[in-house]
Amino acid sequence: MIISGKKLANNLFLAPMAGFSDVGFRAVCAYLGADVTFSEMISSQALKYSSKKTLDMTITHPFEKVKIAQIFGHDCTDMANASISPALSGFDAIDINMGCPAPKIYKNGDGAALLNNLSLASKIIQAVVSASNKQVSVKVRLGDKQSNIAEIVRVCQESGASFITVHGRTSEQGYSGNVNLEAIALAKSVAKIPVVGNGDVFDIQNYKKMLSTDVDGVMIGRGAVGKPWFFAELLNKPYENKIDLIKKHISILKEHYPEKWLVLYLRKHFLAYASALAVKGEDKKLLATSDSIEKSLEVLSSYNKLF
Ligand SMILES: Cc1cc2nc3c(=O)[nH]c(=O)nc-3n(C[C@H](O)[C@H](O)[C@H](O)COP(=O)(O)O)c2cc1C
């Protein structure tokens, strides 16, 4: 795939993940092989007020090759304005969230709720495409209660989306059941724009199954949480000591965020790293309640094995 004039080496995408896709994590995933990294979803409303929390989500890193800012909302003007916000100037492209089923998003008519209102979805895409001089993509689920992915693809491409990412579940499904690869294959077969397949890629077998749908790219979310080296593993590339990679994640964050905030924020990443490093019992508890980044790193280091 080519995005914003940049040819992707491996067509591997890191998913937008609210609360996880911080700049340090994205940078390390990019360093380990992700061609495209997405910001956490950013509220078009919040961008209007340039809150510190929102601006914090817009920090990027030179390791990131193709950087995409994901925005959400249901108002065409707000979405168009958000896409041209100076805060997003460091990103190569804009993605519109039409797949988030979280109640606080969905009930507001944002995210996956737009899959029930494709005429508004189309207007939002068109408004963002005409406002922004960047490529605009859309991330969707298969539908709300039932799959109507062929129609969704048609609406997105006719409205000017340059590619579409399809998480192969309906909103109603949440994360239950398995990802529907047939529906992703259907999306690809009807699409004239590139399709990125997403959902349940946790190992090389799932990755190959996703590729067998003929998608143009593969997006990975949970498979990379606590395991950014998953990208290198998929590409069969050697990577350095895991603790050094975790330290890289942290040191990038330390450049931008205060230690006091990071201590609490990093607990969830440390727990995710703990799962990947098979950290046990009491040590896991220690990470969950840690008030020292150094202490947490010591715990993880004691489980670290060189590959
Ligand atoms: C903690 C978490 C936060 C997420 N936040 C977002 C988000 O901000 N925007 C979005 O489009 N999808 C979000 N998602 C969905 C993922 O991008 C992805 O579509 C989903 O997890 C399926 O991919 P996976 O099976 O590889 O994890 C989130 C998922 C998780 C687990």
C-alpha cells in the first residue's frame, strides 16, 4: 500500500487503542516493524478546546513512519475542523472512527453508531475529505447488529475514503466470537480502495489467515499490547532484548509526560508486559500497584530472557 506518498514495506498497521497507543508504544511498534501507527481516538469536540489531555494524544515520534490521527464525532463541521486542527499537523493522514461500540461513544451518535446512519457517515467523510489536504481513511466494524459491510465499503469509497480498515465483528458482538474472515474477504472483493483487515491476529497462523482474505494490509491491536516485538516476530526479524525495548517505550514517554502521571499510567502497560514475560503471582500484584517505574522494571528484568 501507499499512504500519503509513502510506500509501506510490510503493510502492517498498529491499531488505534485508547489508553494504550501512546507515543512511546507507537514509536517502539514502528521501530519493530509497524509501517503505520494510529493515535488513540481523538474527540473532534475536545480538539476545539485544545485541552491538554487531547493535545497530549497528538505527540508523534520520528520512529513512526506513517502516522495517522484518528478522530471521532458526529458533526460534519466539527469533524472537518478537527481534521485541519494545527494540533494534527504532525500526522500524515486522518482516520475517522466509525467502529467504536463503547457506550459513551456510541450513545452520543459517534463511532460505530454511524454505521446505523450511513447517509450521515457519508456526509462526515465528504466534509473531512474536502477540508483536509491529507488522505482520509475510515475504520469500521462489519455493521451494527448485522453485517452490511458491502454497503459500508461502498459508502466509504464513494464518499472519498482512501482506504478502509475493517474489524471483522459487528458492534453488538463487542469482542465475542471469532473475527469473521469471510466478511473481511467480502469487503475486499467489493472494494475499489485498499482494505486493511483487523481482528484477532495474535500469532503467525492468525496473521496468515487474515492475509488469505486477500486484504491489502493487516492491523494489529491486542496482539501487540505488552508485546510490541510481535511485529518483528511476524516479519521474522531479530530484535533486541525485551527489557531494552520496554525501556525505550518508557524513555520516550518521559520526554513528554511528568513522572508522577507516568507511574500510574504505566501500570497497565507493565501488566501487559508481565503477561508476555510470564510474570507470576505476587510480582504481578506489585506491578499493578507500583509507585516506582524503576522497581517495576526490576521486576520485569528478573523474568526477562534473551530471545
Ligand atoms: C484498549 C483498546 C482500545 C481501543 N481503542 C480504539 C480506538 O481508540 N479507536 C478505534 O478505532 N478502535 C479502538 N480499539 C479497537 C482496536 O483498534 C481493534 O479494532 C480491535 O481491538 C480488534 O483488533 P485486535 O483483535 O487486533 O485487538 C481499541 C481496542 C482496545 C483493546
